[in-house]
Amino acid sequence: WEGQARSEQDLEKRRPLIEASVALLTDSAERGRADGLPVEIVSAGGTGTFYVTAFQPGVTEIQAGGAVFGDVASHWWGVETKRALFIRTTVTSCPAPDRIILDAGFKTMPNWHATPQPVGLEAMQEIAMSAEHATVTLSEPQPAIKAGDTLDFLVGYGDETVFLHDRLYGIRDGIVEVVWEIQGRGKIR
């Protein structure tokens, strides 16, 4: 797997690391075929590497599912897909001029790999998460924000967020166009 190449921040230096790892994989597939093994699928690529892996000879499948979301983590890894996965939260209280409490914590929008980012709230200084709530500390008071207001967050890392929900809502221009059930939700045995 070429995922270790993600740690290289310079995208041009990352490219040869990805290519070398994929070459080892495709070489192994060729050796297996030469020994009579029916290697039909050579699967590689991840969110931070698919843009190179997809064009390597011998690769037949790409595993870049998270890249479609354009979350905070994928942008760190140099993936420039459109930001598309958000969590809508509700402000439950504003206990101080520089602090707001939301109805979504790490059970809704985890922050283990990357911190979710609020949309249109430039004054966020810090976000602390409990299981059910988030406390946002602001760099300056935001008197326009009141209890009951909604605040959208760009998901930190889609892979650790999607499985926490029963469905995804596809919204375009403010209209729900599709609802996708998360088929694997609750299916671990």
C-alpha cells in the first residue's frame, strides 16, 4: 500500500514514492500470474494517493472513496476535490460572549484525525468535543449567534464520520434531492 507516501507534504516528492510502492504491487501481481495464480484485480490508491495511482500501469481498481467528500483531512493531503460532506448542528446555548455550545459532539462529527471546520464562522479559535456536545471558543464575540441557530461544519475525516449516521442527504441548492441509507450501519457481527 502506498499510503505511507501521504506523509510527504511536497506533492512532487510524493509522486515517486507512490509510483515505487505501486510498482512493487504490480510486480507482485505479475509474478503471481507467471506462477499460474489468477490475479484479476490489482487494487490500490487511497484518498491521498489516488491522483497518481489511478494512472499507474497494472492497477485495475482505485480505493479513493473518502476523496469524494473533500473533507478537512483530504485537503491536508493535497486532494482538491469539492467540499461535499457537512454536519448541520444547532446552537443549544451561548453561555459567554466568546463561547457557544452545539448539539453535536464526537459521536456525530469526530475529530480524531482532523477537526471539523465551521462554515462561515471565521472567529472559531478552538472546538472541544464531548460525546454529545461541542464547545466552540471564539476569538471575538459573535452576538448575532443565538440559541436555536444552525451552524454547518465541514467534516474532519469522512471515513470516521459516515459510519456514525444512518443516512446521508444529497442536497443541491438547498433542496434535498436524494437520501442514501448507510447500508453497513449496525451490521458488525
